[in-house]
Amino acid sequence: MRVSRPGLRGRLGDALFRGVAGPGGPENRRRVHGTPGPRWFAADRPIRVVHGDAAMFPGGLSALLLQSLHPLAMTAVAAHSDYRHDPWGRLARTSTFLAYTTYGTADDAQRAVDRVRSVHEAVRGRTAGGEAYHASDAHLLAWVHAAEVYCFLTAHQRYGATPLDAAGQDGYVADMATVGAALGVEDPPLTFAELTERLDAYRPELHATEQARDAVGYVLLRPPLPRPLLPAYLVLGAASVALLPDWARDHLGLPVLPRAERWCVRPAGAAVTRLIRWVLPPPPPARVHHV
């Protein structure tokens, strides 16, 4: 159960939580962590460590940038997503899905997956060039999954409070494979080595379309935020870019500046992530046992 906290830290944390989790956030939090029953993941699994850390903020931005490089995925987002008109709603739906599948009961996790699969089934159409796309296509799902897992994990290793060892990194990829398979991903990668191989296999299909460049500009430079929050957000944006592979940044026209990143971007990104971690307390212990 979420407890209101007094003072500046509490006010900042409550505002940030409402922005990320949406108006239903407190109730979802109580259900996710307070409902007894079996979970998909035991309390000590790497997925719980990664998804419970503030490094998910730069990781999530990085995942959006990387996923945009697949023309079919980007067309589907541009045609069917309301990320421009309701970016906070989209963020809340994503964070709620991650919360239920990572920490919620097995029944609630499956219901969350079923809702997403139902939405995916309706997302279909053709690109401007006439190529068909369908969000439920296993090949497209596998790209979105691999990009997300890579960015979440890379962000955690760079900015997380407790980076994982090699076994933990493989464990996180394997945990995410459970979620990916439930969503319809065929043969999801089970180790970090398999994950990087999967990303490399998609590279011939990737390029930055006009839609992708427009989306990247919106995400990085024109977010719908109050002016006082823009400096911290721009730092997170720069940190998210620095997480991308060089080849992805080359496609998107985002510069690789090793010295600036080492001495400016990484320390600033770490500072903002620590600030987010400070204002957002860790979730309460779940009433959990593993499936």
C-alpha cells in the first residue's frame, strides 16, 4: 500500500508517480503488491531488480528510440498510437503492464498480457510503400521485445543502483523471455549473448524513416512537459541516446561523442537517475510465492 509522505520529497515523488502510473496508479499498486497468490517471478529474480530501479527511465526512452528503427514497427506506432496526443496515458499503460507482469499475481499478469494481445490483433495496415504490417506478427514482436530487453538491461548496468553480474544479466534476459513468449514472441533469447545476436540479425531491416526521425525529435526535444522539468528530461534524453549501439545512433543521425559522454552525459544521467530513485521509494514487499 502506498503511504503519503510529507515534505518536498514526498510531493515530488507523488507527482512523479502520478505522471508515470496515471490516475489509477495507487489502486494498481495496491493490487499488484498487496494481492496474495503465485507470481510469474520469485522475489529474488533479476527482472524484479531491473524493473524496480529508476534506471528504467533512461532505459525506456532508449527503447523507444531503438524500436523506431524498424520501418514496420514505426509505421504501426505512427498510425495507431496516441503517443503525441496522450503520451502520459501511453506511459501509464506501459508502466502498468510492466508492474503486473513483473510483480503481480500470475492471474493478473496473464490478464495484462491478454489485453495487450487483443490490442495488437487490431493493429494492422500497410506502409506508404504498400508493405503490410500486423502488430501480432511474430517477427515484428521479436524485434520490439529484443530492443526493449537490450535497452532496459543496458540502462540498468550503467545507471542502476545494483548492476547485475553476468549470470544476473542472463537471468534477466531469460525472465523477459517468459513475458515475451506470453505476448507471442517465438523463441525469445535466453542469454545476453543470444540477445545481441538477435539484434544483429535485424540490422539489414533497419533504417530511420521520416516517421522515425520525427518521433525521435519529439521524444528528445519536444516533450509535453512544464518548463521547470525540461532540463532534467533533456539530461535523461541524452543519457538514453548514449545507451544506444553506435550503429543505431548512426541511423538516427545522433552523434557519438565519447569524451562528452564520458565526462558530461554519463555523470549527469547518473545524477538525474539518483534523484528519481530518491523521490520514488521502492515498492512494498509483495505477498508472493512463485508459480
